Amino acid sequence: MLDPWSPGGQEILGSQLFAASLFPYLGFLWTLNQARTKYPESTGVTTQLVFAFTFLLVFVFATIPAGIYAKTHYGTALANVDWLHGSAESLLTVTNLLIALALRDVLRKAKQHQQQQQQQPLDD
């Protein structure tokens, strides 16, 4: 039986694990956003960083219909349909780029903050 929701195509358990993996990631995003709103100075989490990690969901939600289309139209897994697979993977590349740029900004801000702390004279 061809299961269009399953990454491998045949196993039902795979599609259930795929769906269940969304909940821990949503929990991670919620925690990251809480760190941004409640403790912005101590965590260094920025809006850009939260957006970058959230953009991964664009990849996930674009890959699902692409995988279903590959299995129903071509009768094979998404990985075997180059134009669909490449398009979906390009979203993952954009996600990785957004995360790298956001983390670079976090590190720059932390370095600037550390330099400012070192330049301030101690008040005794």
C-alpha cells in the first residue's frame, strides 16, 4: 500500500513519527520565543533568530504536499523526483542561511555588550 504521508512510502509508522515530531519542535519554538520576550538581555535571543527557526516550518509544510504529489503522480518518493526535491530542499537552504545570519547577529551583539562592559569603569 502506498502511503503518501510516509517519508519512505510504505511504512505507516514512519508517517506517525513524522507527524509526532512536529510537537517537540513547536515546544522548542515556544520556549525560544519565551526566552526572547521574558529574558532578552540574558539569553540574547532575537526576533530574527525566532523567525529563522520558525521558517523551518515553511520547509516542512511545503515538503508534505510535494511528497504527496510525488507519490500520487509519479508513484515514487519525493527524493526520486529531482525538480520537486530540489525545490523543497531550497527552502531548507534558505532556513539554514537565515539561522546562520541570525546567530551571527546574536554573537556580534554579545561581543559588543562584552566590550562595553569592559570599557565602563567600576564604581566603588
